[in-house]
Amino acid sequence: MEPRAAQVQRRERLGRQQEDRPSREGEPHSGGAECPGNAEVHRGPDLVQWTQHMQAVKTQLLEQAQGQLMELLDQAMWEAVQAYPLQDRPVPSVPPDSLRKTREPSLGKRKVFIIRKSLLDELMEVPHFRTIYHMFVAGLCVFIISTLAIDLIDEGRLMMEFDLLTFSFGQLPLALVTWVPMFLSTLLVPYQALRLWERPQSGGAWTLRVGLGCLLLAAHTVVLGILPVHVAVEYQLPPASRCVLVFEQVRLLMKSYSFLRETVPGTLWARGGEGIRAPSFSSYLYFLFCPTLIYRETYPRTPNVRWNYVAKNFAQALGCVLYACFILGRLCVPVFANMSQEPFSTRALVLSIMHATLPGIFMLLLIFFAFLHCWLNAFAEMLRFGDRMFYRDWWNSTSFSNYYRTWNVVVHDWLYSYVYQDGLWLLGGRARGAAMLGVFLVSAVVHEYIFCFVLGFFYPVMLLLFLVFGGPLNFTMHDRRTGPAWNVLMWTLLFLGQGIQVSLYCQEWYARRHCPLPQTTFWGLVTPRSWSCHT
């Protein structure tokens, strides 16, 4: 218990505090001690205001501490890079963004590589998803069994004929021989041009080196642009062999541009006295084979190579090729081989498109799994390339804008870095719509060029689908569209788009074989033959 004298002293002290405290406007001031209830009433608003003030002070302190911490970390990273031996630095020694804002403008986000698995590899660890994969394997087994059964019933013996496969990959050695000078040109010319430009000499000597480097790059572009086209046309390469050439042509051109785009600005800056060295030749050679189109001098690497994983992915890629041949041979060739012999009608066109939707979507899934998963993962494993995010969960997309970003991350990174961001930089960062339109235009032209190269004729189906349908769908079915209904709509349009492609390209392929031109003319080459061919 508190002593009686102490209680009296405390009450007198409280009374003096109440007398000294000024009264609030509109409140009576009592000369004696207030009752506890009234004291709580008077202290309530003060406590709320004091709490709000302390919350504001806390927020301000946290923001200041965060800013100071970021500056300290940037400074520490910059000092660590400067302390690293110059000859062993993996990246050009440029200061962090916070320290070089006045030296060069920021060009946007840069691709960051980290060690991570492909999404399907993670999903394959789930038994339910692995069952879906087993269903596709079972479908391939059914195609093989049906082929064997039909051959046994019709011919009385087993005849495993792979006419479509052998035709598509005909003259493959010639395509591989043509690839050698294409690769050597990409290996030597861009790197040598960079070495010519990096030497810090002024006057006529450096100008002469710049001119020589530009001539080398022009010759390199001519070799990559003309040589594969000449070989394909001159020797009438079949579609699969043409695929090898055109994919390597586009890949090497994109890699050459990325290498120069990432290294030339630093090299020109080094001529001003900054002392940035050119990247090592080994890093450039590694870049030409690793599964990315964005150049970095170093990439995150896995500790070892799983050769069983490499063999498994190559076997799966081969299985997808066989699967595609069975689908084309069983579901497309019987329908479209004789279609040009019938009169053209809207009814026949619509029915053919509906018939081609199922094989079309199968072909899309097979191309995705064979190339974006199996082929790229196999090379990534052999090269110990750590970042395996070659695609995202595009199948869950509820908008076409998300589908375009997640379907092929490798190509999307290149388009985003060198078309979209550079376009924004050139336009001053105010024309995002124009930059996005530029991305669509470049993608549409390249896709149409690939189809024209592989099939051997010009039929702008892909170009129209990209520009007429793909562009508007990208802006209308944007990321704010969510919900299962939008995913169903996206898949429905994807089915129809694949059906249109397979139907129209197959009709044109057989029409050009059934109705050859009596003489080759420009308009005859660019006019669809399936519109007028009726044998």
C-alpha cells in the first residue's frame, strides 16, 4: 500500500498541474483536480494527434533510411568493382545508376540472368501434370500402332514408310555445309569490327578503322542475307532443310546485333578515356551457342552437366518431329492433297479451316515443346547455362498481350531490349504505342519471311494474322482482362488462327504443285495459286 503522506503529495502535485494548464476554448476551467472521467475526455484528442504525428515521423525516417541504405549499397558495389583486377572484370566497369545520372541517360530495364529451371521441368515433378505428358506420348503410340495396322491390313506386311520425313529433310548435308561460312562470318566479323573501333586513336587512322569495320559488317550482312537464300532457291531445298538455314540466318543476325549493341557504346565511351576493354573472344564464342539472344560477358552457370538430361531432351525433340510427321500424314495430307482439284467455294474453305484446327494446335504444341523446351534446354545443359526461363506460363494467359510476352521469352527479350526500349529512347519515351507497333511490325515481317523461305512461295497469311488480328487483339485483350472466360476466348482464337494457317498454307502448297506456271513472272510468284487452280 502507498503511504498516506505520499498520496497527499501526489494529489497536490496533480492539482497544481491542472491549475497551470490553460483551459481550452469552450471548456470550463475548474480550479481543483478533475475527475478521472473528465481527464480521459481531455487527453483523448491529444493522444490521437500525437499518435498520427509519430506515425508520420516513423514513415519519414524509414524513407530516409532506405534512401541512404541504397546509396551506401551502390557505393559499396561500385568500390568493389573498382577494386577487382581490371584484366579479370567480367563486365565493363561503369558506375551504378545513382552515380552516373549526369553522365548518360538510363535506357530502361536490362535483362537479368539468374539460375532457374524451365517451367515444364518444375511442373513435371507434379504427378497430375506428368500424366498429361503421358497422354501425349500415348497419342504418338496410337499413331504408330495405327500405321502398322493399316500397312499390315492393306499390304499384308509391315511397311514403316517415312516418305514425308525423308522428303522434308532431304539435302540436309548441303544445308549444314552452307551453315559453316554463315557461322564463321558471324564468329569473326563482328568481333573484329569491335576491335577496330576500340583502339583509342584519333584522326585519320581511327576513321580508316571505322570505315573498314563498317565494310566488314556490310559483307557479313550480305553473306548471312544472300547465301542461304541462294542455296535454297538454286538447289530447291525441301522445307525442313530450309528451316535449318532460315532459323540460323535469323539467329546469327540477331546475335550479331545484340553483341554490337551491347559493346559498341562502351567501346566508344572508352575512347574518351574511361579505359573499358573489349570483351574476351571466348565470351563471344560462348554467346554464339548459348540459348539467349541478349549478350553478356558472363552468365550464371550450373556446376555440372547432366548428360542423361541432354540425351532425354534430344530424344524428346526427335519424338516431336516424328509426331508432327504422323499428324501431317494422317490428318492433313489426305484432306488437302486433292482439294485443288475441286472448285473453290466458301463452304469448302470453312470446312477445311475447321478440319485443320486440331492438327494446327497439335503442331503449335509440338513446336513449342520440341524447340523452346527440349532443344534449348539440351544446349543450356551442355553449356551449363543457368537461366532456363525460355518461356513462361503462356497457356494461362487471359490476354494476347500476355501471350506474346510469355510464349517465347528468348525472342521477346530481344524485341523488348532492342526494338521497344530503343524505340522509346529515340522517340523520347512518349510514344509507347508507336514503339509497340514497331515491335509488332518487326515480328510480323520476320515471321512472314520465315514462312516464305521455308515453303518457297509468298502467301502473306502470317503477316495479315499479325497485323490485322494480332495487333488489335493485343490492345483490346490487354492485361486487365482476367477470369476463365478470357482464357477460353484466347484459346478459341488460337485454335482458329492455327486452323487458318494450316489450311491456307497446305492449299497453296498443293496448288503450286498441281498448277505450275507456264512461265515465271513476278506477279505469278506473289499471286496465290490456290485461288485459280482447278485441275
